[in-house]
Amino acid sequence: MYALGVLPEPGDAATFGPFALRFQRCSWCSSSVFGGRSLCPNCAGEDLMWECSQGMGRIQDYLRRPRKGQLPLLYPLITLDEGFRVTGRLTTGTPPWPGTRVRFEYCTAGAIPVFSPYTEPAGSPRHP
Ligand SMILES: [Zn+2]
């Protein structure tokens, strides 16, 4: 069971690699969907095609899980360049500010995507 819509399914590893970050794209409205849906949440289309994310995204915000007597756990909410959002983990101990560019690194055994902060090479076009 890969609830997050991440690999593998039979045969997928050959196409996308064993730890790819996969999503579905609706062939009717082009929405990107994460989580292995059977219907598009935007238009209820049934024609969802699997694609493989390039793995680049931006930290949108953090979900905070309070803990008694300790600092809250922070789970980053990441918007991938393809337009879908995931919650995941970061490789860094110190959470970067929202807006920081991140790159997908790998999935944990529990199919949780892990990201690392990414600094764009100097001279590359900046995203808004
Ligand atoms: Zn759709």
C-alpha cells in the first residue's frame, strides 16, 4: 500500500526508477493530482495519467503537531513545480523559511517523500 501515490507499482520501477515521486495528471483539465486518485478532484474526470515529477518545489508552509513539553513537530507542506502539494520530511534539522526551494531526494520505507533545501546555481532564472 503506497497511500501517497509514490512508487512502486508493478513495472513502474523500470520506467521511473524505484524512488520516483509520481503524480497523476488529468487529461481533461490538466490538473495535477497527488495521492493515487481514481477521479480528478477538479473536474471529476476519470482519465488520470501517471507522470513523474522533476522533484523541484518550494516550501509552502509547515503543519505543526504540538507535543507536550516540547517544541512542536513541523511537517513541511511542499508545492512541487508540477502544481501538486505533498507533506514530507526535510533532510535538515533546522526548518528553512517558507518559500525556500527544495529538491526531492528519496522516499522513506513508508513512502514519505524526503526533500533537501536547494540553492539554484548563480545565473539561473529565478522563479517568482
Ligand atoms: Zn480534471
